[in-house]
Amino acid sequence: MTPVFLALHERLRTLFGDRKVVLAGGTRLSSRVSELNQLGARHTLVLSTDDHAPLHDSEVSRWVPLGIAGGFVAVEQRRLTQLLERPNAEVRAILDDFDPEGEALVISTPYISTAEFAGRPVLNARRPEWVELENKTTIDALWDELSAPRAPAVVLDLDFEALWVATEKLDRGAGVVWSGDGPAINGGANFVRRVRSREEAADAFAVLAPKCDFVRVMPFLEGIPVSVHGIVFPDGTAVLRPIEMVVPRRAGSARFLYAGCASYYDPPAWIRDEMRNLARRVGERLRETVDYRGTFTLDGIATEDGFLPTEINTRYGGAMVCFEDALPQLPVSLVQVALVAGHDLGISSMEFEELLVGAADGFRAGSVGANVRAVNPTEVVERPVVFTDWSCRFAHPEEAPQATLRLRPSPLGARLELDFHAEQLPNGRPVAALTVAAFALADQEWGTCLGPLEPAIPIEDEVLTSVELGEAVTA
């Protein structure tokens, strides 16, 4: 174990060692339990939003399914927030039985801003001034403060005619994008619509008006949606590698399909440098102005004009799973918790950056999937697949698969997942087109009814051939 690993583990042990910990919601909970156990936590109570408990060691953790999963992130987080702020008698009894002294530490999801749970501190709770920075309709002021190149945009109240005038003015020929913001949780392209006609504008307005207070209008930008994470330490900002946001467009529709993230794509080196330089400046500004700590995401589009930012998310982004998978021996999510809690990690931001960037550049991963309402499977079905000339088919028994396509039950009906096999894919290319091909196969074979999708187009007009993708060889 390197000196940096040793320092991190030792400092994290001072926070979690010999402590009881409550995990209130979240993902990869089994991994979190294991990490806490390795750091010397006395016992862990898992309050899962799901409705089932996996096999677990009762000496290490107690697992309580809450059954409040909503399928959509916004629904689930609203229910979880209500539970944290006003725990019912059953949950209070579970807490008091697990931690009668009321001394346990609480870790919740990256969205939560509730500071305590039944008198116990929520270590990773976000401050209100941090949450406010996620507003997509006010972020342009930050780009202007930092003199960062950006696309023109206007922010308007919910006035349809004014929005339509702005749409006509900003349309460069490919339409515009309306991004709404307001009191509801906005993630996964929930309140984002591409508008190319007055009819699409009317449909978008009908969706955004009941949920949002403002709408930002921006020209549609052709290119690959990308995100870069910064992690703010007391001494500076660690900046990670770019991650592709897999966001196919729904053909003939104003909607986008947020399908997760992947680290296979390498933007041109000059765009990567632009992204990372801006992320470092954003991190320093957040540290100076609101005493920010921990992870944030800087999102935008890799266009022919360079990286054009669209928003920041002041939380541990979902794409951090790519870094967790690249360095599984390091509890990256608990580093986030410790930073937000103001805990001294004993290492510098640059040491942490070198550790994660090197690992993630060498190990590519992804988390790609979509909610499906058209089918209601009762069990998991999965098939290995191969890609040929941007199409996708089930692999023959003698072929080396390039991905696994899976359909599993979920609260919304089903969850469609695509797991790429890193050793079978070339680094550097986006996976959006492969995702579109695989989802088309799921529509055809499993009746998922996602409909026709179109991938984002990389700025370099190059097409992967089946040979580059690694044609499957028969034995």
C-alpha cells in the first residue's frame, strides 16, 4: 500500500473506527458496508430505500428495507428527505434499538441537505448555499465571472410567448434547448427539452410550467455531452478525467434519454485541458466564496468550438462510480463524506488527483441503463451481445461478447442495463452509438418500447468499423 493509501486509510479510521454508522439510502450499499467494516466501524445500520435485503453478515450490518424506492431519483429523494426530517415511530424504534445512546454517525445520499437524523449528525449533508449553485438558470453568471467561453443564453419567467421569441432569436438552425429549474430536484434531463418548432415549445412548456420557476434558453450544441469532476480540498482542487454522459436523443421528440455515464471516450487533448482547467478554477471559486468541500461536477458539451459548459452539480455525481471501479481498494465515496464533514484527510489535493486520474485513465468503466415502463419482468434476463457496424445482436456461443444486455424488475416496470466489457472495446470512442444500437435490440427482442434513438455526434467525424470494435472470432 502506497504512502497516500496508508495516510487516507489511517485518517478515515479516526473518523469511522469503533463508531456505529447509519447508511440512510444510497447506492452500492453492500460496498459501503464492507468499506466501513475495513475501517473499523463497530456496526452499520443500512436503511435501504429498496424493498429487499441482500445476504449480509449480521455481525457487521443490520439491513432494513424501507420500501420507498420511487423509480425516479426525484421521487425517491423526496421520500427519503421526509423520512430524515420526520422519522416515523417504526424508524425511530429501529434507530433507538441500534443506537440507544444516539451517538451514531449518519451518511445519506449526495442530494440530502438535512443536517441531522433523529438527533444524529448527517456527515455529508449539503449546506443550503451549496445547493443553490445547482440552479441551471443562474449558472451563466459564474461562467462570466471566470471569463469562461459559453454559448449565449437567456433566462426567463414562465411566459410562453417570451420563451418562443427567445427560441427564434437563439436558434442557429438545429433548435434550442430549454432547461427548467425550480423547487423540484432536477437531474437525469428531467426538465430539459430540445425545441425546434412551436409545437415542441408548447409541449415543453406544458411539462416545465407546473414544476419550474424559470427556464433557460440556449442554442442546441452538437457534440458529446461530457462531465469533469472536481474535488475541493482545504488546500486546492483535485480535478479528474472527463466522463461521457450517455444522452441519446429521442428521434422526432423534444425529449432526451439520460442513460448514464462511461469513461471510454477521450475528448481531443485540447478539450480535455480546457475542461480540467475550468474545473480547477470553478473549484477554487467555490472554496473561496462558499467554503465548499468535496466533489462537484462540471457538465457541458465537447463541441467543434471547444468545451462549452452548461451547469455544475455541487454533489458527489453518479459518474464517480467510474473512479470507484478504477480504484476499488480506495473508499472514494467515504473520502467525499469526510471532506464534507470537515475532516482532515492528511493528503493534498494534488496527491489525490494523481492517484485517481492515473487509475481512471488506465481502467475504463461505465454505468449505462434506462427505466422501462412497457414491460414488467418478474425475474432478471440477460444476454451477451456484440456490435457490428453500429448495430447490435446477441452473441453466438462461440463469440467473445463485447457487452451484456440485461432487463430486470424495477418499481417503474423494468430497468434496462448495458454492461460493456472493457477488454473488448477500444478506448477513446464514445459509447452513445453503441448504447443506441443495444437499446434498439432490446426494443426488438424484449418489447421495451424505448423507441427510435439517435446518438450524440463526436466533433471528429470518424466512424468505428466492426474491425476496430474487435470482430468476434469463432473458435
